[in-house]
Amino acid sequence: MSVIKQVIGLGLFAVAGFGAQVAFAQTAEIASPNAAVPYLGVDGIFTLDTSVASSLHDPRNPARVVFNQMEQFSFYRDMQGEEPIAENCQYEYRGAAPDPFYYPQFQSSIWDKFELVSTDSACSGFQYVILRSPHGEPAHMHMRYGGEADSFESLLNMSTGEADNSKLDPWWSLYCAEGVTACDV
């Protein structure tokens, strides 16, 4: 599999951290950390990590997500996959982007971007999906999504928001490979 790379120009934007605003310009060649892994590792079943309360109890997080070769995603309310939110949503890979808060300090803090291409209205709330693709041992991932009013930029910039425990922000879901708990090692 060829290495998937994208040249991105992030332009000028502000990053909030430690109460200060820091503006910077960055142009970098960003590759998914999973570029050499079939389907970027986005293939299989992932469920919420039941050992992390902030992820488990965040109402934005589907309990189960099923990926089929990084092209078809299904989202479920329950861990068993009996209560679908949206099934068989078709996606195209749109490249990789660095996390605006953690990158470049953590070089692996890169999100893979997927955009909905199917027209099923049930899928419209998942127009944009970004993943910290499966990594670690045991395998786990992080996911954010948004509808038509959102964008890849708005999902990425959630990393720079003020901490607010009442809203479980910043949003940082945690999913394990199916059948695994306590997966963030």
C-alpha cells in the first residue's frame, strides 16, 4: 500500500492554551500514522471504553461503531449493535490533519478525515468524521463527528477549547476494539 500523504496549508489560526492565544502559520506534509496499515486500520468493530466515564457518559458518543474497509461506517446507540443511529454510511477519505493542540509535541497526534458521500438522511449527522485511527496495544481509537453545519476545521479545533466538565469538553471519545475495556494505554 502506498503511503497516504497530504500537503496541508493550515494558514494562520489561533490556538488556545494555558489562557494565552498563540498565532502561528504552518505548512506541513502530514501522513496518517497508519499509512502502511490496510485501510488505515479503520476496519472492524469498536465500542466505547466502559472504564472511562467521561467517554462512556458523553451523549455524543455512539456506543458501537462498525467500519468496513474505511469506506462504510455504521453507528449504534448500544454496545451490541441492536439500536442503529445510522447504518452503511458511505465515506471517502479526505487525508490527514494534525491536532491543533497536541501536534507537533506529540508527532502521532494526527486525525484521519472522512467525508460522507451517501445520501441517506440517517447518515447526515455524521457528514464529517475524524478519527485518531486505531493505535496502541490493545488497539483503540478516538472519534469526533459533525453534520452539515460543521466542518473538519471545527472538529479539529475542539482540541483547543476551554475545559468544561459539565459539557465533557474538550470532546475526546475513547473506543476499544470490540470486547476490550480499559484500552487507553
